[in-house]
Amino acid sequence: MRISLKEPGAACAVLLSGTLAALPGPVPAHASGPEASSLCEIDTARAVAAQLEEAPDGRFVPPNVVVYDGGAEVITFRPPSCGAARRGTERDCDEDGIPDNAVCLYDRRAFEGSRQAIKVTGTRKLNGAITIMSIKNDRPFAFFVKKTPAENGTCFSPGEGYGNTSYIGERRWVNAHPSLRECGDL
């Protein structure tokens, strides 16, 4: 079948109607696309699928979580289409009820957006592909974000929150330091 790019014709109309019919939920009459909750669900599903394609060893926990290594790394997806996601940073990393249990990396400033929680001590490569824009170190020891496992990295003190860490951006290695020393003492 041949399709002209000048005149979309019936073939494009059928393809477009099939695509719109496949979207979850009602499609509004205006040109902005699916309703907000449906767009959030679609964007979340896309983010989860992209994450599992990049790091397939994760386990999906509906509706928006991917877990690695039995809970050592937990990624909770919240795309911008899901609305504001500002969290209370004092309790955000303690959602599992275990105080001082995680370092949380967020893909937006001020602890908003998708969150990647690291709950292990030592150096590991991040499975998540989020760009790190803010960090909450909710553990009693220093936390480092690195470009490679061998470099010193950028240190974040115990129990502190950092609302704008765009300067560390896409570093992919972390080290939850096992000692109680402060960053300046290391």
C-alpha cells in the first residue's frame, strides 16, 4: 500500500483512530491529548519499560516501582505529567519504617520527581538512569556520588538534604560509606 505524505488519506485516519483507541481512559475533544491521570499512567509505564530495558534484572512492583537486589535499590517513578511530587524530606527515605536506612536521589530539584533509594553500604553502580538533581542522605554516614568506582567522588554528609545537585548530574556510581565520619574527615 502506498501512502502520500501530501494527503494523509484513509490509511492515516485508520492508523490514528487505532492509536487513540489504544490509549487508556477517555480522550478529550481538545488537542492537548489524554486526560492528566491517563497521561501520568502512560508516562509512568514508559519510564518503567525504559528502565527495565536498560537494567533488566529489576522486579516491577505496580504501579510505579522497580526493585533491584532484593530491595538494595528501589526506584519509584513519578514523571512530570503526574503533577507536583514534593515530599517531606524528613520521612521520605524512611517509607519502609526503618530509620536511617536510605539515601534518596531525585530527578528534580527540591526532592521532587522520580526517586531512587539506595539501601546498601559500599560502592555500587546505579541501575537507575535518572539524572540526579537532589539528594537526601538519611543514613548516619557519608555518601559519595562518583563518575567511576575508583575516584573520590562528591561527598554528602550524614542526615543532610541537598535540594539542587545538578552539578553531579548523571554520575552513575555511589558509595554509602560505612563509617560515621563526616565528609571533611575523610
